[in-house]
Amino acid sequence: MDGMREREQHEYLDERHEHDEPAVEAKLHQGPMDLAAVRAKLQSKTDKQYWRTLEELAGDPEFEELLHREFPRQAPSEWDDSVDRRDFLKLMAASLAFAGLSGCGRTPEQYVVPYVKQPDGMTLGKPQFYATVMPFGADAIGLLVESHEGRPTKIEGNPDHPSSLGATNAFAQASVLNLYDPDRARTVTKFGEIQTWSSFVESAQAIAAAMKGSNGEGFRILTGIITSPTLAEQIQSLLTLFPKAKWHQWEPAVGDGAREGAKLAFGSYLNTVYRPEKADVILSLDSDFLGSGPGHIRYAREFSRRRNLDQFAMADRISSEMSRLYVVEPTPSVTGATADHRLPLRASEVELFARALAAKLGLGGSGALSPAAEKWLDAVAKDLQKHKGASLVVAGEHQPAEVHALAHAINAALANVGATLYYTQPVEERPVNHLESLRELCADIDAGKVETLLILGVNPVYTAPYDFHFASKLRFDEKSKSKKVRTVIHVSSHFDETSELSDWHVAESHYLETWGDARAFDGTLSVIQPLIAPLYHTHSAREVLAAFGDKPGVSDYDVLREHLKAGNPSAELEKPWRKTLNDGLVAGSAFAPVNAALKFSAASLPAAKSTPADEIEFIFRPDPCVYDGRFANNGWLQELPKPVTKLTWDNAALISPKTAEKLELAHSVAWRGGEHGKVYSNVIDILLSNSKVTAAAWRVPGQADGVVVLPLGYGRKKAGYTGTNKGFNAYAVRTSDTLWTASASSSAIKKTGEDYPLACTQYHFNMEGRQILATGTLEQYRKNPNFANEHAELPPKELSLYKGEAEFPYDRDKWAMAIDLNKCNGCNACVVACQSENNIPVVGKDQVMRGREMHWIRIDRYYEKLKPTVGDAAAYDEALDNPPTFFQPVPCQQCENAPCEQVCPVGATAHSAEGLNDMTYNRCIGTRYCSNNCPYKVRRFNFLRFQDWETPQLKLLRNPEVTVRSRGVMEKCTYCVQRINNARIESEKANAPIQDGAIVTACEQACPTEAIVFGNANDKNSRVAKLKAQQRNYSLLGELNARPRTTYLAAVRNPNPELESA
Amino acid sequence: MHLQRSHIYGVMGEFGEPEELIHAVEKIRAAGYRRVNAYSPFPVEGLSEAMGLKRNMVPFICLLGGLAGGVGGFFFQYWAAAIAYPMNVGGRPLNSWPAFIPVTFELTILGASLAAVFGMLALNKLPQPHHPVFNVHRFTHASSDRFFVCIEAKDPKFHLEEVARLLQNVHVHHITEVSDD
Amino acid sequence: MSAGQPPFDSREIRRLSPVIGPGHTYGSVTDKISAIVLTRPTSLGWYIGFLIAFSLMGMMTVAIGWLVIKGVGIWGINIPIGWGFAIVNFVWWIGIGHAGTLISAILFLLNQKWRTSINRFAEAMTLFAVACAGIFPLIHTGRPWMAFYMFPYPSTMGLWPQFRSPLIWDVFAVSTYGTVSLMFWFVGLIPDLATLRDRSVQRPMKIIYGMLSMGWRGSARHWHRYQSAYLLLAGLATPLVLSVHTVVSFDFAIAIVPGWHTTIFPPYFVAGAIYSGFAMVLTIAIPLRKVYGLEDFITMRHLDNMAKVMLATGLIVAYGYFFEFFLSLYSGNKFDVFLVQQRLHGPYAPFYYALILCNILLPQILWSYKMRHNVTFLFIMSIVVNIGMWLERFVIVVISLTRDFVPSAWGRYSPTVWDWATFIGTIGMFVTLLFLFVRVLPAISIAEMRELVAETSEDEK
């Protein structure tokens, strides 16, 4: 309730509301100051005195104590991991006290979504959608954001936007939780003391004035990748204002390989845009282009379009229809798992492979490979050549420049340029070598050349290579009693590791709170449109930059409009502006292809250096859930099982099964939770480049032998309640010259003898010879399209206790879902989308380890070709060295003969007229009999009170159309019944049947590969009916005669016969 | 005499062995007394016959109870599942009669047992905290090791001396007058 | 005739091991049994025992209190193992109850004289076991305060229970069973309550027993109806007791979980129930006769017979295991076959082998006449069997759930301290009730013992 008030205060746009204080009677008392006391002090002043009062207050040590107290919360107790939010409520109230500040703080003059009186065209209870983009690395993901009465609640993809085509990824889906993150920084602080924005502006101006004379000598700006023209423009204008100032960039999880590779190949920075849809044969050189990196959502969509299988097509057409994907990679990625052929190679050997391939294609140079890899290479080379102009070679983000250059050369040689990929001017506003840029900054700091350092968004103290010792550069030096940098200003959403060592910290606004722009992977200029006024006293990087400029206080809104106006000289601005806001992008702003002349020959490359065979290779990769650490405090992403390992809440040192055997690293399944929850794994010390981390070791089938993956983004020391001290910090052993690949003798790995419990939601990856996930090859499929149903022993209809009884007709609408296993790449977008849409709680590591996570849709990961065991997944099997990997999303199957319903004693779960398997939460008494009797185990139970009922921000997050479940009731996927009912209401109003595609479930909407299709099975022309008509279509566990409404289309791989024969 | 009669409930004789009791009862009934009752610490074999007791109503009441429970039980389930609140439960027909059998069975048993017990108590007019026979001091032994026969004053043939004489003839241990208040 | 060799002449047997010691009269049995309740001073042992049992029961109430505060999450259950100790204990307790009804009803119909001296506390045991069992279905729900939804009452929503669910069958079966057992027990008690009323000296006791005995005066007409009512109850209780565990077994047999979904369950659950029930009767009878010197009434013959019943039902159970096993393999159903492998080689295999040891192998010792007449051994054996039967329920309920259809959902189960506290607590409650029972009510049916005296005296004539 406090949160609501607070929000309104920000939303109301006229001054009157600003000093509206909470109706809590204040009482002053001794002892540590509490909020009542704060309010009392505030109330005792008149409006005019207001913020002076606060300034005084801010000086008050008790008050500081109150604000800087780390929220004391209960340690997770034996049986209950829930968070004690009481102290939290206090903090909420604290920000209330500051609401008074808005009197002197700025108020946005632009009207956005919020309203005081109900505006026209808005009906209470009906959500509105606004187009915006989420800037992410060298990409901007086009979004439509659902807003309920001014609260952004759900992220959807923007169908008109080239980077998303209506889909999203897990990060975008979860980003809305970041907005409401209770741990966000809320005000400007100096040395940790509350300051007002205006005092910051004053000192910024003071600094600027002081620099005037010295032309900005010693003024440095550090940012991540910037694809925003306006932001770049602002920085540029500062750099012109202060010619001696410098702009550095550091993006920890994006390699320089792509940039430098382009430079190496073409002599200048260029951006590469791929067209997987046009490629018949694709070779990925350690590139996870379907799962991460710029444009991956788009690429996944395009790739999946070539995975359509239409059984009625002629055999030859199928082959032309279905593309073939080869992946060479050290550790299984989403892309690798989807591949038709996958070759595990150590990261350093990928370059050798690229060189060898180039050589094979007659581009000169050479690369030594193992015989097996050699053979593989031959087949791939042949295949590529066979498909000149329709093939594609993609180099990985984390591969060195040489590999990228070779990829460019190979693509050129295969005449792919312009066909399956094209080059454009860089999307980054100022492409530089980030490592060198950061190195230069550090050198200058050491040389004492830096006076003022402005850090925008990034967190170098945590992410910089440890040999740069960035922290020491900011920290006050006890010996010399001095600081290397006089003033450090840090702008970030959370008060993090870097903020701690900064003088000033400006709380940064979330992208849903600010105006801005960003370029997508193909250069499309997109507009960031805020959906809500800042929840707290946060500011955008643009405002901070403006504070140093000649016209401080200029609003992002104006800056943006100015820029666009400059963009199109036509005097008339409003119309295109409105259109832009509506579309979320500037029409036709995508970069035109440039033809780049190749100035590179493979032969000219210096000899490659690769990890000695006897050494262990350590590689660094961004974590698939928390990325470089920026999402560490996001509960949804923390609890999201990682696509391949299915680990949650932790990262682990990933090791191949064989290597694990060699190093005698083992797992043991815990008795509580077991395979579906808790696995103890050996803890190892990793001594690397004169530093050490302690990590839990985890076996990953399909990983290259002798490779240890150290996922980045964990081990945060100051991320917030959720993210602090989870996992281990891989940055601690990451140096500037081993940025992506390090190597050491196997003695670098020492068993500590301890075991660490990891929360793994699916430890058992062996199908035990059951047809759970039907797979086949294109060859098989051509011979027998019905292979998936051949061995299913479907019981005859008359085999029933109620023979002759009339069955339920479901004659109006018959909702059903088809999931194409041929397309799903396990990217997890659907899982988070479902969590966001359906108010699914986060339960915490302890409960996940007890097998109690709540996801309504889970993605099962199975390996093929494994010998059936008696369920002992730990047993080593050489097939684990490189097993075919498949993903299977499992939501409620909505069975027509639902086994769960028959056993419910109170009829809390029953069928609707449209055949939905409905849960009636308020009737459920929680016997859990339904879950026991559910063969798919898709039901989820509120064993404790998992839902957070107190934290005000999280209340804003909830979807008002979905019940918030409490303790003791069963819940499960509902096919997003709220969306069905919305469509139903519309259709009744229009008195027309519901059109196919009018209802899109959250998971379907988020899916980049269109693997999930929902619709009316009675409508013969619906997409779902067509899919179910395919012979590939099969029911999971059909022999149980539960008649699931959700069915699967068997996965079909398109292997190269040449390699199959082996 | 008439006055007296109105004050006494009957005359009670006490025996030490069940055989004596049966013998006495036979004698008394042979003498034409009908309002006679015997009291024993445990059910004495042959006593009922001697008393000329016929089949009783308890089994019949029990049968009714069982029928009520069973028939009522089944149709209640049918009504609840098919008429009152029809729901599609796991695609099973509304009248999934095989699934209703167990409850029907249990309710049959329940009805029958309740009828049997409460029928028995009702017919025995129990609970009945007070009864004239309790006025007899030695009657406490009726619940441990003694056997009693009581010829009630309501019997048309009842005459104090006659009854006393008759009882003496069957070697009674004690004779007591049972007062009626 | 050498010791160890069972005597073959039936009269000889009755002489050697009679169902009641020699030289007893109506008065003596009455005195001896009612004395335990009325005159005998409460021993220190009783107080100590009662205190221990009662504190265990206190532990249970704490455990349940915490459960209501926090939720069933404090137990070891999870997805996929939705049912843990709660249901295991429920089935176990219900099973134990069965012997009581069986002894009093079936043996009564079969006119087995030897039942007389044990049926009273066997029935009491039934009631207390059902009371313990009844706790679990209630508290294992996620929202116990809503559990009344399971009873048919006219709700404002017009909703009724879902009668296709075996859990509803349970509700009816168990509540019927409880009611009938209570009536059966009480009807049997009426004459003895009258005895106590007439023999107790303190006025309050007189009044209490007087009220309970409802003015019973042993009238021939009353006995006449009483006997037919008792006979009818026995006749009704017999199919009932068989139906109750059948229904309980439906909880599993009706479900589709491999290891649950099998037709052999009803018979072998019933056999198992009687098995564990008789074991429990022995566990109680042996100390009882010792402490209260009732060797004359609960004679070796009783112990011997009960041991034989255990042996017989144990063999039926063994047959059940074998067939469950055989059918799984014979069916060729890949899930059932896998389940068998699980039991033999899976992570929970030790439990399965322990259960085979306790329920099948060790009881075979009961073939020996000598061992059957070794009271200490019988006592230990009875406890072993109870552990075995508990393990059986654990194997069925929990282990079947750990690995069913979809390997990705496989998990494991281990109980928490709260699971244990609740389980041990119910044992405490059971014993507490027994202690109170032997203190305030005749543990042996006095009236029926008098009958027995009468009959035996006839035998001698």
C-alpha cells in the first residue's frame, strides 16, 4: 500500500501532490531513529524549508544509520527460505519520506502513461501496450510492454521490430522484475550520504567549470557498448566541450574478436548481419548465434523456419526445406544442442579448425587437427562447397579476431556475402577495442592523469580483469593518504561494488522509466519509451551527462526529439514522432548493406597458438541466466534452470565427464529432493594466473575434454539480497591476456575434499529407453513419417469401464497446443514469460533443492544414445562425451481423461466446457493426490507460503488477471485461461467466433522459434489443427490413454549421411 | 392387601447357579405367572426359552437401517454428481456408478449398525437410570455372581403369600419384596 | 510326551493350555478383573509409563501446531513425492486397528472361545489405532482448516464432494469403521459397566459408571435383544473390516502410478492389516498379562493362537509380494518392470530387503511350537512384524512415487524431524489412551468370562 502511494506521488504531475505525506501519525521517540521520526521531522517543517530540512536530516548519523543499514533479513532457516520483509516495509516508508523531495527534484513535463483522471481511450482493467526497446549490448530488443493502470507488468516482443519479430528472450522477459527490484538504488548519494539531485548538478557544474581551463584534462567517461545515437551525441558534445577529455568503453561479456576480426579482414570496423533463413548449410565456429549475441532472437526465428517439416512435401523438397547445422564448440550451448552435427573442440582448437577449413577451401594457411576432427572437417567442407551461396559460417563472440577474419574469408570464398549474410556500418556508435580502452584508462589512472571519472552503467570493480586491480585504483590509499582519482561518479541501478568505491552514486533509471534510443543488431533506430515515471529518485545517463554539459537539466525527451528532428529535416515533427512511438522504431532506419573488400589472406596469419594437449583449458563465458552479473539480483533468472546444465542459483565449473573421471570429480544425489533438486558436487580450488577461486565442479555431457568453463556473473559481493554471494566469481581469475581462454596444468585443479549442494532441477537426463521425446533423422522421416507413433501402444477406445457412455463433446472451442520439438532450442524464454504472466513465485535455492520449484512450464533436457540404467544417472557412459541433446517443454498436458481430476476429493480440478483442465484454487485443500496421479508431474504445490505478500513493489508487478496463490493449494499451467477469456469476451461483443491466433499464450508469444502453437483444435484451418494433422505429431505417454490436449511433434535431425555412416 | 399391592413392584428370589434360575423360571411360568422377569450377570443359555421369549425386532430394524443407508447413499451420490452439480471430471460420465459403490457399501453398514444398536437400546427402554429392582439391596450381585427372578405385582395372579410359597418350592436362597418407589 | 513336540489330542491341548485357568468362579473372575480398575492402587510404573507416553503425545501436538503455522512444507515431501510419512502412518495405523475388529467380530461368529479374554482390549486397540490414523488424512492436507470440504454438507456454492475419488471413499470407510467399532466396543462394555457401578464404593465412580451403564440390570428380556444386536454387529463388522482396508488400498490401486496400479492390492492389504494387527495385539497383551497377573485369562493358548494367525497372514502377505512382483514382470509393462528393478537395485533397495526380512523370513520361526511358547520371543517378533509392515507401506507409498513415468521428474524423499515427531507422537497418543483404558475400564470382558466359567464348569461335569 505504501508502494502504491509512492507511485502515485511520482505519477501525479501537478505540484500539489508532491508533499502528500503518508497518513501515518508520527511519534518522536529516542533510540535509533525510525521512519515515524523521519516523517515527524519532515512534517514539522513547512514546504519551503522542505529539502533544506532533508539535507540536515541527511547529515543526521541516526538517519544515515537507518538508510544504510543493510536490510537485515533472516538467514534461511531449516524448513523455510522465505524472506522476512518487515525491515523492507520500513525502507519503503523511507522512500516515502523522500517523496517530499520531489518538491525540489525534477518533475517530467512530458505526459506518459500515468493519469490522475481517467484519460479517454483507457478503460480500467484493460491493459494497454506500448512499444519500446531494451538496449542490450550491441542490440536493442523490440518490445511491446503490457501496462495495467500505469504499471508495466509484462514484456512481449514487438512483431514489427526486426530484432525480435514478436518474440523475446529470458533477459527481456525478466527485465520487468528489475524495474520493481526492491534492492534498487533510490537516490543520489555522496560517500553513501543522501544527496539531492540539484546538489549533484551543482557539483557537476562546478567540476565542469573547473575543467574549462584545462580543456577537460583528466576528465574520463567509462561506458559499456553504446548503440544510442543521442547518448553518443551527448558524449561527443562533452568531448568537444572538453577536448582533452576521453571516452573509454568496457563491456565485460562481449569479446573484441568480432570488431577486431572485421578490422583484420576489411581494414575497418564492420557489423555482420546473418540470414540463417537463406542458408542450407550453417557452420558455427563456437558461435551461440541462436541463444545469445546481437540478433539471436531474430536468428533463432529464421533458423527455425528452415526446420518446418511438412510431410506432404516431396522428399526432395523436404531436404531443400530443412537446413543443416554444424557446430564446433568447447561447451554445449543452445545452438550446439540444436545442431545436426556437433564437434566438441577446445576453444583454442576452434581457430585451428577454422584455419584447416580455410586451407581445405583453398584459402591457404593450415591447421593441425585430430584425425576424427579431420574427417568431420572433410565432410563439412564438402557440404559447404556443395551449397555455395547458400551456406553460412558464423564465428563466435568469444573467439579471437583471427577466427572472425577467417569466417569472413570463408564466407566470401563460398559466395555467401550478400546471400546468407551482409555487412553494414557498425551498430556501435564508437567501436573500439574495449580491452585496450580499459587498459589505457587504468594506465592513465596509475599515471595520475585522471581527475574525474564518470562511470555510466558498468561495474568495472567487479568485471574488470583482475590484473588491472580496478578497485585499488578507486580506493583511498592508506599509505599515501590519497586517492588516485579525485572524483568518481558512478551511475548504476544498484549500489554495487563500484558504487561503494565511488564518491558520487547516481541511481540510474530503468529503461522502462526513461526516454531514449538505441540501434538494433541491423542498425534499426529504435525508441525507448517509458511506461512509468521513475519509481524513485533515479536519473538516466543522459541527464547525468547533461549535468556536465552547457545546458544542464535538459530532458531526455527534448534531447531525443531534437535528435530525431535533426534526423529528418522535414519541419513537421509530430506525425512521424507519433508513428515512431507507436512502432517503437524509426521506419527504414536499418543500415544499408555495404560491400566490403576483403583485405586478408588466411596464409598471412601468424602461426596459431593453442593450449598444449596435456594442459587443462579454462574458458570464460557469460552465464546464460545472469549474463555478466547485471541480472544477479533478478530472482526469476536466478531460479531459471540453465538451458543445458539445469542448475539454478549457482554457477559451477563445468567439466566434461571424461575429464571429471580423470580428476576424480564426482556428484552424489542428495536424499532430500534427489535428482529433482539437490546434488552434492565436489568442490575444487582453481589456481589460475596467480589467483584462486573455489568452485563446485559439474559434469556437462558433450563438453570438450580438458576444458573447464568458468561462467561469469556470479559471486557478486554487493548485488542486493537475491544476488549477493551466490556461486563463485570467475572474474577473480580472469586476466587481461586470458580474457576468454586460459590454460594450466591439471594440477591447477585441487579437490578441497568438501561437497557443495547444487540446486539442479533435472539431474536425470537418460530416457531409460522410454519414448518420452521422439526423435529421428530426416532419412527415417522420409521413409516413415509416422515413426513417432509406431511404438506407441494406444489403447482402443472401447477399452473402457464406461463403454457406450456418451463422451463429452467439446463441440464449440477445443483448445489445444502443439509443441514442435524440432524447433525448440531450450532457450528458456517461455519459462520466464510464464512466470511473469501467471504471478509464479520464486521459492529460493533451499526449496528448489527440495524439489519444490514452481515453474508451470519446464524444459526437460535429454541426451540420446545412452544405455538404460536403473536410474543411476551418475554412471559414466562414453556416449556422454558428445550425446545428441534434445529439449522438451512440458506444460500441463490438459488431458481429456485427466488422471488428476478423477482423484481430487473435493472437485477442485475439473474440466471446462472447452476441455481445459481447470484448477479452482479456493476449493483446493491440498491433498496433493492430483500431483501423485499426474504422469507428467506438471502440477506445482505451495508447500509453504511462497508468494511474497508484503513487498509493495512486487505488488505492482503482479498480473491483476491471475489469482495470486497462497499456501497449501495446488497450481499448474492453465493455457493462460485469462487470455482465453479476454478473447472470448471480445468475440462475444463482436458476436464473431474467436479467430485463430487471437489467443496467444505467454509461452507461445515469447518463443523465438515458434515451437509452441496454441489454438482451437476444432477449427480445421487453425495452425494447431494443421500441426496435429502431421504424422510427426504424438502424445506424450499416449499409452496411458489420458488423451493430452498438448501434443508434440517429433524432433527430426538432418545429419550428413557421410558422417552418419561413421 | 390392595393397598399393599400398590406399594410393591414384585417379589424377588435369588439363586446361586444359572441352572436353578432356569428351573425356577420354568416352575413359575408353569404356575401360570406371566409377568415374570429373570436377571443374570451374563446371558444364561436356555433362559430365553424358559421365559418363552420369541424372536425379537432388532434384526428387522437393522435391515431397515441397512436399506436406508445403502439406497439413500447411492442416490445421494448420483444426485450430487449428476443432478445437483454436474461436472466433467476427467472425462468420466456424470453417473460413474462403479465409483459410487464403495461409499454405498459403507453407508449400508453404517445405517444397519446404528439401527441395530439404537434399536436394541430403544426396545430395552434404555437408558433407564432407575428401576424398582435396584431397591433390593442384594441386587448388586445381579451384575457379578447371583441370579434373580422377579414376579411382578402387575401380574393378575399375583398374591404375596402364594408367590413366596412358590419360590420356596424352587429352593430359593433369599426372598425379597421389591418396593415400588 | 517330550517338550517341544506339540501334543495332538485336542482334550490334552485344552488341559495343557486352557483358555482360562482352573478353579475360577463367577465371583473370582469378577473380583480379579474389576479389582484392576476399582481397588488396585495405581502403581508408580503406571504413572511413569503414562508420563512418557503423554509427553510423546505432547510432542505430536507441537509438531502439528507448527505444521498448521508453517504448512506441510516442513515435511520432507516434494514434487514428485506428494505423499510421505503422513499417508504411510495412516495406512499403518488403520491396518493395526483391524485385528481388534477381527478378533471380536469374526472369531465371535466362528464361536472361538479363546477370543473372550482378548477381545475387549483388542477392540480398544482398534479404536485408538483408528484415532491415530484419523489424524493424518486431516493434517496432511495443505489447508487442514478447509478439510471439511471432504464431507457432504450443503455448501453455499452447492458443491458436493467428488465421489469418484478414493480419498472420499476413505472418509466414509474410516468414519464408518470408527463409529461401528466404537458401538461394538461400547455395547460389549454395558454389562461390565453395570458390574463396576454395583461394585464401586466411591459415590462419584458409582454415578459415572451408573450413567455409562444406562441402568443395565441384566434382565433376561434385555439379554435376549442384546445378544441379537451383538450378533448383528459382529456380522456387520466382519465385511466392514474387510472393506476398510480394501478402500484404503484403492487409494493406490485406483491411481495410475506404477507400483500402485495393481489389482492384488485389496486382498493383500487386508491380510497385511490383520498381520500387523495381531502383532500389535501381542505387543500389548504380553506386558498387560504380566503386569496385571492375568496369565489365567490370557493364557499360552491365546498367545499360541495369535502367533499362528500371524504366521498364516504373514504367508498370505508373502504371496501378495510374490504376485505383485510376478505380475509386474509378466505384464511386460515397461514402467512396472522398471519398478521391480527399482525395488531390487534402486537407491531404496535396502528398505525393500529389510521389509522382506521382517515380514517374510523372520516370521517363519513361528513354525516352531517351542518358539511360539517363548513369550519374550513372541514379544520381539510382534515388534519386528510391526516394523516390517510399516516398511511395506513406506515402500509402496514413497518409493513408487520417486520414479514414475517421466525420468526428468524423478526425485527422492527423506523425512524431516517434523515427520518423525508426528509419527512417534501418534505412538505416544496410542499408548496414552491404552494406559487410561486399562486404568478406568475392565481390560477383559467380565460378563463373557463368567459365561466361560459357566461353560468350562459344564465341561468338567
